[in-house]
Amino acid sequence: MLDVLRLPFEFDSGALRDDLEQVPEERYIRHFNNAIYEGDWSAAALRCPSGAVHPVQQIFAPPGTSEWEDTDLLGHCPAFAYVLSQLVCPQLSVRLLRLGPGARIGEHRDHALGFEDGEVRLHVPVATSTRVDFRLGGRRVVMAPGETWYVNVNEPHAVYNGGENARVHLVIDCVVNSWLRSMMQHAARRCRQRGEGDLAE
């Protein structure tokens, strides 16, 4: 499987932005891994481990978590809920990840979040700009609002928001089932046929 892959879903970017406007500031939780970033990197949970009470528990799922539930915030966000309804696979953690203007996430790897691991992380950009610099293995990946991307975050990656506004992605961790495997394999074949490699600069 390619390390970067655009999936054949494109959602209404205006509707996604409308949902974003419904998210109160107090729902954003500063990311707990403060050793690897500078500036505002925060998350708002839409789906989290069942029974999570503390805010950090809503954005960090301990290994082995088996029970998940939607948060009340998702009920106020029909466009985000529609995105999830189109992904016919088990969904684990779902959240909005916000990177403020001038904020930077240093290069790091996530654990066991690649296609071969049976669990993938999908990104749907909600608010972004051409001045956001997302790097995977040193190569830039450009993701536009409403698109759907798989990024193998087992590989080294880093992000810098050089824009004047926050970059916000809807980030969905999914279990690879037969539907998702077929979807990703088909998209990878189409990508190779077009000679696009892994779509990274």
C-alpha cells in the first residue's frame, strides 16, 4: 500500500466549515504530547472510548480500547456525521485536530497506524491553506478541504501552519475491513495507473 493515498470521497467543504463553526472553543483540549509541538495544537472529540470522563481521555485512547461511543458534539455536526456514515468500516477515535497559526508539530512517528497494521488514520481537511506544510518522510503532502486522505503515520511526519488561520482536520481512525481494504487497493491501482506515485512532492 502507498504511504499517501487520496481516497475517492470528496465532501462539501462549505458544510464542513458550517459544522466547524458549531464547535465551542471550550471543547478543544490542548494536545497532551507537548514535547513535540509549539503553539496551539488541540483536539475536539467526536468519538472516544466509552465512559471517558476526563477531557484527555476523550482524545487519547489507551491500547486495547474496545468500546467506543459518539460524543454529544457529533450530534450537532451533521456534515461530520455524514462523512462518518460514508465510511463503511469500524471507526475508533474521531476528532477535530486544530493547528493554530504559526504552530508547528515536530517530526515524529505514531504507532501501528498503517494499512499493514489493520488500522489506518484518515484525514478530511476542514480548514486549511496553501501555507500549511505537511511533510511525510520529508516530502510535502497537499490536502485540500473536503478531500479524504490516508497517510501512513508510522512514517516520520511533521506539520507547520504558516497561514493566518487555524488548520483543522477531521481525523478518523478506522479498522481495515474488507470494504476499506478494497477501496484503498482500488484507489492505489488508479493512482499508479495515472503515474502519480504516492502523491507526495
